[in-house]
Amino acid sequence: MTAQFSPNISDHNYLRNIYVVSSYNSGSMITNDDAFIGALFVTEEHQGKGIGKKRLDHCKSLYPDLELGIYKQNIRAISFYKKCGFIIIKERLNGDSGFTEYVMSWKEE
């Protein structure tokens, strides 16, 4: 799937089954072709300015449902995703890090 987030802030590159949805000085976001958001990073000085929400909204425009994994102790991010319509669907141990994480899901209404 090819899409453009915004001509001045998006670079939608394909690399080993991972799409870099956006990457610029304020952070980056990646999702794969299974609609799983692998990462959403917004630099600290750019947080709270709507950048993360815009990136999620872009992904929501591409997929009817999305999932992501978030570390259980990352309360601020969990709150952000809940405000964006995601719900916790399960808790699991992350096989790479060994930390407990939530799997969160969003479905188009």
C-alpha cells in the first residue's frame, strides 16, 4: 500500500515489509503491511502539539483496524492511545525485551 501523509513531512518507504510512514525532525512512525504499528516516536520538544495524533489519523485512513504493542509501564503513551480510540485487548510478555506490554487495538466504526 502506498500513501502520502503530507508532502512536506512524509517519507513512505518500503523496507523489508515495514513502511516508514513518517520521519522528520520531530520523530518517526513505522507500521507494517499487517496494520501493526511497530513504533511511534515524537521527540520530547514536539510532544503535545498534535503530531502523534496526526500520524495515527493517517494510519487510520489507510487501514480499517490497527494494533500496537505498548509497554505496560508507559502510562503516558497508554493514555494517549486511549484518547485516540485504542483499547487494551491483551497483556503479554514482549519476547524481545522481556517487559510486559499491552496489545491495543483500534477499529473503524
